[in-house]
Amino acid sequence: MKKGYWIGRVDVANPEAYQAYVDSNGPVFARFGGRFLVRGGPFRAVEGPSRSRNIVLEFPSVEAAQACWDSADYQAVKAKRDGHATAEIIVIEGTEV
């Protein structure tokens, strides 16, 4: 089965409020089998525009990744981020190499 991923690029406007989101999202991701491969950290933009934070979350399947996004639990956590950060997030199916 192919894994699923969230790929996110985020600009944070209110770091304190964003931290409340960060502090509460891990248990929701874990319920869907999600784990961080990238969570912030230094980077170098080599082509095109960038945002200040980047995330990559891995899930056991694209269905699990989408179910996490669609869940009431995640949407409740996401509400803590709304208005405090601008994000671009995609749910994408991985490839088998």
C-alpha cells in the first residue's frame, strides 16, 4: 500500500497562538498513524517563493492522511491556527520505489 503525506508550507503571524496549535496537533496525527518527517527547521529555498515553515507528515495511506484532515478532531485543533498563520497544505499519495 502506498503511503500518504501532508506537505505544508506556513507563514506564522502570531507565534504564541501558533504554538498552541503545534502543542495540540501531535495526538490527532498519531491517531491516524501520522508521523513528522519534517517539522520546521532550517532550509534553503533553491527555486520559487518559500514560506517560513515547512512540514511533511507521513501516514500509512493517502486515505488515512485525508481522513485525518477531514476529522472533527483535526478541524478543532486547526481552529487554533486559523487567523494566526497562512498555510498551503496538500494531501498527496506517495510512490512505491
